[in-house]
Amino acid sequence: MWRNKKISASVLGGATAAWVLFELLEYHLLTLVCHISILALSILFLWSNAHTFIHKTPPRIPEVHLPEDPFLQVASALRTEINRGFAILRDIASGRDLKKFLIVIGGLWVLSIAGSWCNFLTLFYISFVLLHTVPLLYVTYGDKVDPYAEKATVEIQKQYAVFEAKVLSKIPKGPLKGKKLA
């Protein structure tokens, strides 16, 4: 989507307008939905009652019936994803893979620090803007970024090797299959 400049600009503009509305002006989503509903219902009510005076046809308000199948499919897909997430969390917490455990703990720690700097809506907006701009910047300046990324990868691997030699190698590892937890 970021390759189409008009669509990308309109999506980013809409996200920015929503962020300004909700964050800077401190307007709330429920209040906005209620105000839009009040306005729409008022207009339809007035139009329905005034159509004879203004010689216009009354508004045709359709009956809405929601089918059950799409909701069941969404609920089933959501249940499957939640169960998959619980299985991943169980696998991480079981103690089989220390590296994955440390990565998840580190990621959650970084996310908690970023969450203390700003609220969820601002964090979501920043992520949204980054997801729309970073690919474009990488396509434009990828040849200049790649050497720095390679240097950073080598440095991170060196630091991890030192951490593994000094800390992780000292942690005793024992078999988990034979032990029973009370």
C-alpha cells in the first residue's frame, strides 16, 4: 500500500486526524460514536416527519439483519489464534528455550518502557506511521542502510557471544522429562 502515494497519504492523513482528534483534543471514541449517532438519528427523524411539508419522499430506511455465519467464523478464527498464543506462551514458560524466553522478556520490557512514555493510542499511531514510512525509506535508501545493518548485526552477535559465555553458560541445565512438579 505504501507504493501508491495517494492511498498512503490519505491513510496517513486519516490516522493523523484521528490521533489529533482523540489525543490532542482529548475527544473519546464512545463520545464520537454517540454524537454521530445522535446527528444521524435526528436528521432521519426530522426528514421522516417533515417530508410532507417539503414535498420530498420520506427516507427509505432498510431493515438490517446480520447473518450468523460470519460472526461464528470470526469467533472460531479468534479462538484458534488465542489458543495458538497460549500454546506459544506455555512453550516459552516451560523453560525449554532460554534464548526465546530472554527475547520475549526483553521485548516486553522494551514495550513497557515505551508504554510508560506515552499512552496506547500514541504508541499505536507511532507504529502505524513507522509501518507506512520505513518501507519507503528503505527502498529509497536501502543501499546506504545495509552496510550499517550488517555492522550492527556483527556487533550484536559479538555481544551475545560474550553474554552467553559469561552468563548463560553458567546456568545449570538438567533434564525436564524425568522431573515432576508438585
